[in-house]
Amino acid sequence: MARFTRIQVAQKMTEQGMVPLFYHPDIELGKKVLTACYKGGARLLEFTNRGDFAHEVFGALNKFCETELPEMIMGVGSVTDAGTASHYMQLGANFVVTPVLREDIAVVCNRRKVLWSPGCGSLTEICKAEELGCEIVKLFPGGIYGPGFVKAIRGPQPWTNVMPTGGVSPTRDNLKAWFDAGVSCVGMGSKMISKDILKNNDFDTLEKRIKDTLELIHELR
């Protein structure tokens, strides 16, 4: 069962302004990633469902957060069907992120009052997602659409909360363009938690990168 309500998750996503994305099959390495992000100031992280037995890794890391990093809100990404979403919610997922808009996922998440963020690529999809109860829409792949797309759709729909994922990097110019366009937060994977950091166990760099990016987002807003 989720430890945080969907309202708490939506507020934290907006407040933090960034959702780090991460997957690795090594549980112990995952604990170090979570700890570095936590020490850097992040209180929310998306674990992507991309490998065999990923749910087992997620379950172990979520238990670790509950005991060692109590304010960390862990969710799951790359979910493509209701069964997978339900399984992760049984493991305590606090939010569910999907690459596509699927009504079956909306139904199971809403039933448990767990925040879900579907990947959308048109204003019609965004409207449908919001009709299904979506609080924060994932714009995916963000790099294809760009900040101009966000600015355009928020003209007729200023109430829409957007989280671009893909095409976001922790640089001043990139983040300024997205936040100037009106995004609520951004999702960052390998641009934040890079392969080099994981390969070299360079968690001090990760902690600093998280801290610096959060400070930059706060400044840009």
C-alpha cells in the first residue's frame, strides 16, 4: 500500500520540480543511488520497470526507503498495462508513470487513489487523461515536442500540469526553456543518473548534481 497520497505526490512533484528516473538490477547499488539522491535533497524518485525481476528490486528498495529514507516517495515508470500497475501498487508504489495513455491503468490507480502520470503526445490525449483524473501529464518523448509545445497547449488549457521526460538535461538553458514554457516539473534519467556514475560508484557526484539541479530549478522559478 502506498505510504503517500496522490495529493501529496502531486504536490511534491510540483514542489521539487524534478523527478529522477533510475533502473539497475543491483539492489545494493540502488540503495546507494537512493541515498545520494536523498542527501542531495530529492524526496521523490521513479524506478523504471525495464528489466527481468524489476519488481523484486523495486520491492526491496521501497522497503529500504521506508526504514532508512522515510521521506523518499518511490514510484514506478515504464508501466504499460493494468496488471503491472496493480502488482507494483501491491509492493507500495506511490505513483505510476506510463509511456502511453491507457484507460485500464487509470482505473486501477484511481481505485487505489494512487497518482498516475500517462505519456501523452497531443492535446486530445492530454484532455482525455485529465478526464480520467490525471493530475500531472507526462509529455513523452519531451525532446521531440520541445518547450514550444508546452507553451502552446497551456494557452487554451492553463490548468494543465506537464512533466516532460526525454530531452531534458540539468543545464541552465535547457531547464530555463522548459520552466519558462510553464512545465510543473521535469523527468530526468541518464542525464542525471548517468552510466558513468553507476559504473564508477561516484555517488558524491550524483549527490552534488541533484543538489545543484534542485537549486537551479528553484532559482529559475
